[in-house]
Amino acid sequence: MSRFIQGLLRFRRGPWENLASCLIAAGVVMLMQPYLLVAFTYSFIVTLVGTIMFVIVSHFPE
């Protein structure tokens, strides 16, 4: 179990913030496109997950 905790402590802010920003951008693009109803349907959830993820990973060490 301590190996799992050590793996969690190794997370760094940079890559996770980039992933969260990409999720936010993908959610906004999904929201604005007029072609796929499925993408429009899940756009709010993707944007919300990206935003919450950004708030969480902004507390990770650099």
C-alpha cells in the first residue's frame, strides 16, 4: 500500500494542468459544434470534469 501512496505523491502539476486545460477546451469545442448531438450532450460534463480537475491539480507540487 505504501507503494501506491508514493506513486500518488510523485504527481506533478505541469502535465496534469495541461490535461485539464485540454479537457476544458474539448468541452467548449463540443459545446459549439452543430453536427453531433452526442458531443453536445456530453460537453457540459467534459467541461465540468476539466474544471474540477484543474482546481484539484493546481494544488499539486511543481
